[in-house]
Amino acid sequence: MQPRGNPEPQAARLARVKLLALDVDGVLTDGRITYGAHGPADERPAFDVHDGIAFRWLREEGVAIAWISGRGSPAVEFRARELEIREVHLRVASKRAVLADLQERLRIPPDATAAMGDDLPDLGLRACSGFFAAPSNARREVRDQADLVTESPGGRGALREFAELILRAKGRWQAIVDAAQR
């Protein structure tokens, strides 16, 4: 992981996180779109199971999670329901506006918001978050503005890597590890 940006210690900034806003395609998936015989109704994105369990751990620590995507598909909606993601905003024109509205509604300020994105439309998330991460395969312009670039690419554990950093900063990671050994 490559820390960048704001000189305040990374752990202190991540410890404040109460809202995690994520792009979907390219962050939670590898960004490829595969269609079955029925076209878009049969879209088959691949999600990483390691990312999935991280959502539960974050929720248990009181972190609200939002998916904010310019696209949408039945598969993404299904995965969001399966993971109990309540804030799902698909087919969004302005990610910045959606995140700002969400922060106002949830009363969570930008400095308690973390976000992750991989492409130019995700820079709107950067503008409204106190901490911004990018997967290793994000576009260069996005990586250059990220506070952190994960070692993992999108759809291959990038979110899990970021979630673990947040949970470590909150002092909760060892309890999760200990609980897994019972």
C-alpha cells in the first residue's frame, strides 16, 4: 500500500471513518462486463468474497456503507441485497452530489467519510471525502489523487485491504481475528 496526500497520520484519519462510499465497477468488480444469452438482463460481474465479509465487519463497527455507481444491473442490486447494503445509488450522474446529500442526511461530515474509486467519475467522491483510496489498477489520474493506493486491484480484494486498514485504525482488527479462531 502506498500512502499519499494529507500529512496527518493515516491511522488517525481512518479511525474517524463513519461512512465508506464506494464505486462498484472497477472497485468491487474488476470492471469487466460479461453478458449471458439474455444480454444486459443476464450481466455477470464477479465480486470478491473477501470483500464481501469485510462489509459485515465494517457494519458491526458502526460504519455506514454506500455504493455509488454510474451504472447499474440486476446483478449489482442482488449483491447489494445479499450483503445488506442499504445505501445503493445506481445510474448516478454526479457522484459528488449523491455523496454530499448522503453525508447531510446521515449527518456525517467529509472528514469522517472515506471513499474508493478507480476512474475519472469517481473523483467526485474524492472531493467529498476526508480519505480517498484507489485500487492498484485505477486510472493514473485517480491514483495520483488518492491518499492510498492498495496493492490489490479492483474486484480482487482491494476493498478488503482498505477495510482492514480502517478496522486496524479503529483498534478492532485483532478482535475480529480472535473471534474467527473460536
